[in-house]
Amino acid sequence: MADDNPLFAARRSVEQVEEGNELAPKFNADGLIPVVTSATRDGMVLMLGYMNREALAKTIESGEAHYYSRSRQVLWRKGATSGLVQKVVELRVDDDQDALWLQVEVVGDASCHVGYRSCFYRSVPLGKADGPVKLTFEEKAKTFDPVETYGDAPNPTKL
């Protein structure tokens, strides 16, 4: 598919996408590409988000992470409200250019809107369970107070 953004090449062949030097991202049917974001400081996975063409272009051009919110259906710059700006240290694309990995430095060292450092603050125990699986909190304390940061607006995440 041709792209009207001059930053992105058209996807012409498997060889070009997998072995070439042009950025030719493959966005899904909703126009999104998944992004794993980790902290440069220690490699901790902070979040999984999505970018549309505009978010990816803004991230490349500004050096700050921009995402597309699937629940709110809007483009957002990480940290615009909270101050927890993600400064991109490195942006990588996978072999078939349908997933991204951002390595970031975070002002305030947190990325989760719930108040924890990482959105991956709970672990899932492995093995046979006798009922609903009980999660284990790996982060024992929140990095910031989300009500103080965002106000007491309801969580925009859809259940």
C-alpha cells in the first residue's frame, strides 16, 4: 500500500521490507502498529501501545513518544497531561516491519496511568489453578498518584 507520508516507503517486496534500508511499516486493518516501550535505564518493559501513521511520524520528527489511543480514538503525546514524557533514545522496527520497539528515558521514571512505573506491574503465576488465577503485584508501591496527576476523571480504558 502506498503511503502519503514521505517518511514511509511503499511496501514493494519481501526483500525490500526484510532486507532493505527503507522504513515501510505495515499498519493493521485499523491503521495501527503495536509498540513495545522499555526503559533505557534498566530494560524494564513500561507499556504496550499503538501508533498510527501520524503518531509514528510525530515520534520520529520530535524524538518524543506519541501514540494512538484505541479507547479514546485520539492521538496523544505521552506525558502531555502527566508530565511523564518519554524521550526516545532508540526506535527499532521488527523484521517484517509490523511491530515497533521504543527505548525511552522517562521524565519522572513512570509510564502507567494507574500510577505504577510499568503497565506490567503484576505477574501471572504459572501452573494448574483451582479457580480464577490470582495475580501477584511485582511493584509494591505506585510511583505517582493518578488522581493528583489526572484528577478524578474516570479511567478512559474500556472494559
